[in-house]
Amino acid sequence: MYTDEMRRAVRSIRAPKGFGLDIVEHSTEGIGWIELVADEIKFMKLLDADKRSAVEYMVRVKKALEDNGAIVQLTRRAVEQ
């Protein structure tokens, strides 16, 4: 499901320093989708301008995957209390 074209599209987008996304493939009953998982702890450690860049990065990655035919879900790895 995560094709070479998708991989190239994602790698062409530069992530802010200290931030990244985990890409997880899911499939159930013949339907597949990709989950982009952001780490909230890493996000919260970024400076304000870098947080904005991180949000823009997440949106660009999601769009790049969707433009290559993927169904994409964006989630976060929450901080445990």
C-alpha cells in the first residue's frame, strides 16, 4: 500500500529539525489506509515558529500521500499523564 511513489513524495518534503512522523500501514476487510503518527512530546518541545512548520509539514505529507492514492489518518502519540 505504501508505494515507492509515496515514499519519494514524503522524502521530498523536509521535516523541521527535531520533528518527524511515523508512517503506519493498516488494513482491514480489504480496505487499507495509512496512519501518520505525530509525537506530541517532540512537538511540544519545538519553538513557536517550528511548531507552525511542523503543522505545515504534517499537512504537506498527508496531501502528498493522498495525491498518490492513499487514505490517510493523522493522529498523535499523546503524552501520558
